[in-house]
Amino acid sequence: MSRQIPMRVAVVGATGFQGGAVARLLTERHQRVRTLTRRPEGDRPPLPGACFVAGDLGNAADVRRLFEGATHASVVMPLVYEAERVALYARNIARAALETGIVRLVYNANTRIPQGSTAVAAFETRRIAEDVLRDSGVPLVVVRPPVYLDNLFSPWNGPALVNDGVLAYPLPASTPTAWISHRDLAEAVYAALTTDGLEGRTFDIGGSHSLTGEDLAEAFGRGLGRTVRYLPLSPDVFERGLAQLLGPQAAAGVAGIYHYMATGTDPLLMAADDGVSAEVLGVTPAPVEEWVTRQPWQVWSADTEEQPASPQG
């Protein structure tokens, strides 16, 4: 697939963190981006170079309008965990992609997915969407990330990390996890959009190495230049905190992943795939400590003398 001719990419989810990272990378590389949003014009995130189409994934005509004129599509589902609603979204996307002749659609499942069925909505709704897209016959590539490093640069992690050297997260300390950044997710999606011969493939993308909680703390310590210890957070505590930000339904959906991981049923679900995906896609995820050094951690410092003169994003 030629990378010389600019793509016209319909990005589903570009107003979120993951889809936004994909949209930004595409525009940086001079690809044309369109995205669907229900937000009013004054409440849309800054995506220079992207075109916004007003509409809803639940409306087939809106989705068709998004896809008109597009050559490719990048899709991540919103934080919705109702099976029928997600299936409707996926059907509308599949129909629009087929009717407009999309060359390739890359679906970010937002998580790894266990082989067998579970009672976890966060897994099963993403499995439903993947099945709908695959069964539709649209040229499809699926990426399944583990856990995002960007989750740790947040108001509920940053201050404890910077001021106390505590890295708290709702994964058991012994769980090997191939942490990845939103930027490296975007690189993987870009490669999946542009690399020949990938139709029908599924990639468990992630960092180059699996890290336990202790390994992660050591990597953060190297990046921050201080001692860091890992504290496994209770999924219940995590869910209650997340509910204040996302609301109870979305929080329960997200937290379902961590409740599942806490059972130890599938301890390798978030682990690295021995570099298979990175090699096929031709991407090199940044080491954790390198990602850490690039973040403006000083915004969380309790020492006002270390605070930057103006906020950094």
C-alpha cells in the first residue's frame, strides 16, 4: 500500500485520548482526517487539520456522512459497555465502510481480549464490535493494546509519584504488562493502515517487554531520578475514583478489566507478545523510562519553586 498518496481517514473516536493520538499523528504526516462528534463547536478538542462532522454513531446516516470520501478508517469505540448499543455502532460503521469503499479499517479494541468468553462487559462488547466488523467483510486489521502509560500521567497518579515516590495502579504487582503510550498506539495504528498484506490480522500490540509492578516502578525511578515503589490499588477503590470523573456506568465498564485481572484467571493477558507485532508492523515502542522523561511531571510537584511558569499539556 503506497504511503506517497495522502490518505483520507475517517477517525472514529478522535475526540478521546486514543483516537485523538491517532488523529494528531495522521495530520502530522499530512494525511486528511475527518471525525464524528456530538460536541458543540466550542467544546471540541484542538485537532489542527482535522475536519469535524456533527453526528452520532447510533445514526447510520451520520456515520455514512463521516465515511463519504474517505479511503481509510481508524475506529475505537467510546466508553459504552451496553452490548446492543455497541453492536449498533459497529453495524453502522461496517455498513458505511462497505458502501463507501474503504480500502482498510483499523479497529482498536481498546484492550486485550481473553480467548474464551467472560462476564466482563469491557471485553465482550469489544469482542462483539470486532466480530461485527470482521463478519461484514470490510478489509480489517485489529490492534489490541494492553494498558496505557498515559493513564499514569494524571491527577490521581502524578502527585503521589512526584512527591512521595508511590506508583499506585489497580493491577496485581506480579502481573506482567506490556505498557504502551498513546503515541506508540498511534504509530501502530498508522502502520496497520499503511502496511501491505495485513487484512484479517489481529495484533496484540504493546511495549517491547513485560513489566511487573516492581519493574515498572524501577523504570519510573530511572526516568524520574528518584526511588519509586509500586502499590497495587484495589479495583474497587479505582472504580470509585473513576466514577467521579466518568460516571458510574463508564467507570464500572473500565474497572471490569481490573477486577478480572485481579482474579488471576488470565495473568498473561496484558503481557508482551515477544516482539511479533512490533516486527510485522515495523514499529519500535519507546522504553518506559524514555516515555517518563518526556512528561512534564513538575506540574504535580508540591514544591512551588519547581512549578512551571505556565501550565503544560
